[in-house]
Amino acid sequence: MAKFLKHIGNDKSGATAVEYGLIVSLIVIAAVGSFQAVADENDNMWQRVQDASNEAVGN
């Protein structure tokens, strides 16, 4: 097992793929956070529209 871990530690062939994977994961996390913020604001906007409509109709 130690021999295998030493070989993995010295292997540099997959380092670029791992780095790209980390970059992509950070971009995805940022995108999900942005989508959540937009979704919350969109929900708030439609709630204000509903409240104004109910007030105008008298409900």
C-alpha cells in the first residue's frame, strides 16, 4: 500500500486534469450561488406583484 501511495504522490500526469477540475468546480459553485441570488430576487418581485394585485382587488 505504501508503494502505491508513493507512486501516486510522484505521478504528475493527471495534475493538469485535477487543476482543471478544481477550476470548473469553483466556477460551478459561483454560478449556483448567482442563480440562487437571482431566484430569490425574482421570488421577491413576484410576491410584491401578488401583494399589489391583492390590494388593488381588495383581497
